[in-house]
Amino acid sequence: MKNKIPKETISRLFTYFRSLLCLSKIGKKYVSSYNLSKLCNVNPAIIRKDFSYFGDFGTKGVGYDVENLIDEVKDILQLEPPSEVALAGVGNIGKALLSYRGFDSEGFKIVMAFDNDLQKIGKKIHSVTIENIDLMKKRIIEEDIKMGVLTVPEEAAHNVAQQMKDAGIKAILSFAPCQIVMPENIEVTCIDLSTELSKLAYYSYKK
Amino acid sequence: MKNKIPKETISRLFTYFRSLLCLSKIGKKYVSSYNLSKLCNVNPAIIRKDFSYFGDFGTKGVGYDVENLIDEVKDILQLEPPSEVALAGVGNIGKALLSYRGFDSEGFKIVMAFDNDLQKIGKKIHSVTIENIDLMKKRIIEEDIKMGVLTVPEEAAHNVAQQMKDAGIKAILSFAPCQIVMPENIEVTCIDLSTELSKLAYYSYKK
DNA sequence: ATGTGTGAAGAGCTTCACAGCC
DNA sequence: GGCTGTGAAGCTCTTCACACAT
């Protein structure tokens, strides 16, 4: 039962979680893998297998208890307490992330933000005050933050990532359109918006 | 040689493309799969296999001709001419995408943008004038646009996606934190920024 | 009758390792 | 010697199909 868990499984658990919250909101008590599959666009057998990695959450002939499943998933994904995150670069994407609500239930919280633009420093977005990026390393160490978001321009990306590393950050989500090279022990995810668009263009041609 | 091509291969080609442009910029004439692997963080054997799906681009004992490979990849990914894209929702993420440069070489071009905020309508961002979203369907049909980007709030997402579908859009990139349900023949990619952050939090705990 | 949990089969992708060419 | 291109092996994830519980 505690075999290797595919990392796709983890990704899908987030999707299930979203759909389960919706079901909970409309008062659904039980859901079958089949019904969940329609909401999430995932094969029912996969859904059952995904959950079965972590335990026997369902009842045969009935399905899964929505509230109970929500709690189990929360637990698996360790959504509580939320991780504290530092954000560098308050441009458009940075602002979008800072302004995003509903983070409470999502397992993390942006608690500090940095920029090098004096116009921006001191301003407040959703209860986070923008600080001078020169102080970033010090502040991250002070507050013992372990996750960073990189929303700075490409030319600054490597430098800022390096500072995050030096400050003891263990995971970085980057939106810079370039590879961020970090040692093995630091988890890095790069989301390149333009590449995502290009990919989509490619796939839409194929139809 | 023209077997099934893994979709991961396509994703990686975009990564290679980025690195190849860098190599070209610094005047590198040839690159081996090994050197490219260090830039892209991908196993050299995979790189060779990825290219081999499309032809014999390399020279044994030498490597790949950078300029030639760039052209081949451009061709494979059909980056030219760029696809025209319509964007709905000029919030922070919408603005970020509109402001993003370097799209020329990337296979697409945002040619129209829509919002329902009268304050925004008529304003111009990077040569694109924001139009009233009520006119979206008509305008997309007029200009025969086939790709759409959804950067509207969650509550508007389904409605706007539906309008795009009705206007004949074939591919949608959505940043709304919810599943967008579309018929099989419409390609949909959802990027949920908060889920990406949560995933990263999960993986960083595991270290 | 309905729907989970799961071993086994199948599909898809990666890695190995080496022949062949420069 | 150096490096590609590729069959074969290995691995991982998905799908099937059915026993079993309600």
C-alpha cells in the first residue's frame, strides 16, 4: 500500500481537491470515482488507484464520503499549516500572485515581497508590504522562509535565485523564461508563460 | 522514423530551442547532446532520441550545427508564421502576457484583448487596444482567430470560454483556478498558479 | 445492483550500450 | 578519440477486468 507514488498522482490530488471543495459547497455527501472523473477529466480507475495509495477511503457500492475525503487529501498534501513564501519581483505576475485570494485553503501564504523599484517599496498589496530587494536575504533568514517565488525579469533571475539559495530557500517557483540551475537539494519549478502558449499553438495545429 | 512522438518530446523541444538561441547569441557553432544536456537539465540520450524522431540532424563525432538545428526546431514546432491569439481579461496576468516581449520568435502573437471594465477599454498595451468583451465573439470571427487566452476571474471563466468556443476558437490557455470543460476537438490547457505553488510546497517538504 | 480496491496486462517513456561514422 | 543514432532493456504509469463489500 505504501509503494512508489507517481508524481502525477500528487498533481491529480490537487485537481480532485478543487472539485471536492465544489461538491462540498453544493452539499454533495458522496461521490463515486465515475462522477469525480467527469468533473476532473481523469479516468475513474486512476482516481481509485490514486486514493488507494494512501488508504481505503471509499465504501464499496457507495463511493467516497466528500467531507472525509477532503480531510484525507488535505492531510496527504500537507496543506495545513500553510507554507510561508517570499516573492521577489512585484511586476504584473508578482502582483497577480499577491492579489490572488483563496490561498488560505491552498497550502501556502505569501508573507513577504521584494522589488528594486523605489516607487514600489513601502506600498502594500493585500497586507504584504513591498520591501527593498537588497534586504531580501537578511529578511528570509530572519523569518526562516523556505519557499521563494521568482517573478523578476530574465536578466535578474539568476542573481535573485542565487540570493534565495544563500538565504536557505529550499524550493523556487520561477516565471522567468529561462532555466534556473540549482543544486539537487533545491526544488525548482519553471513556468514559462510564452512556452505554454507556443505548446498550445502546436497542439491546436495538429487537430 | 516517423513513429509515435512522445508529447514530452515536444515540450522539451521548446526548452532546447531556448538554449539553442542562447548558444547562437554567444556565437557557438556546434553543440553536442552532452553540452546541451547541461544547459537544459535533460539526459543526453533523450536529447538525441528527441531529435532523431524528426531526422538525422547531427554529425557523428562533431555534434549538432547550432544554426541548422534552430531552423529544424522552428520548423518542427511550426513557430512561423506566429499564431494570432485573442486574450480575454486584462487583469494582472493579462497585462503580464500583453507586456511580455520576445514573443516574435515564440510562435504566437496576441493581436486582440478584451475586458468588461470601461476604464480599461480603449487603452493600449504594447500596440494592442483593449476592446469591449461584448464584441469579442464578433471580432474573433471577423479576424478568424483560432487561439484564446483566458485571464478572467473564476466566476467569468466558463461563460467567456463558451463564447470563445462559439466564435470558433480551437485552443484555449486558461489561468482560471478551475477546470474548463470543452468538447474533445478544442485543446485546453489550464495553468493554476496557486496549485503550482502548492505542489512545490509539497515537494519541498519531502526533502 | 452499485462501486471500490487491486493484480495483471498494456502502453509509453527513458536509459543503456554500442555499432557506425567523422 | 569523439559523438550520433538506435535497438533492446528497463522503468513508470495507465487501463483493464473482476473479486468482493454494501
